[in-house]
Amino acid sequence: MNNGLTKEEAIIILGAKDETKGVDAEYSWIEENYGEENVEWEMIDQELMDEGERQFDLIRIKLKSGEVKKLWFDITDFYGK
């Protein structure tokens, strides 16, 4: 499974019926992976990266420790729905 830490390892979001559901899936993934009891996070920003045939969301989060993570999501399947 991809870890989302680079574009090449982007988390691929499949099956979302529209952009709202797709973004919800992104946040659910973040919560599942970074929202555990000892690793809380807050959103810094979110940026759309259009790579021609593929579209990505680059989401920056700040962990409770102060560490900033860049998380890549491949949103091609739901982008524009």
C-alpha cells in the first residue's frame, strides 16, 4: 500500500461519486493514519496539482509533535465529478 509521502507513492482514491466524497476519503485516510491517540494532526493547506493525465492533491498537515508532513493523493478518478 502506498504511504502518500511522495507523488510516486500517492494514495489513490477510487470509487468516490464526486469531489466532496473524494475529499472526505482523503481526510478519512489521514485520520486513520495520523489521528491516533498520540499522533494528532491539523491541516495546514491543500493544493491541486494538475499533471496532465493525472491530478493530485498535496495536503500539508502538522503533527502534534510539530513535524510537517506532505501527503500526496491521486484524485484522478473523482476529479471534476
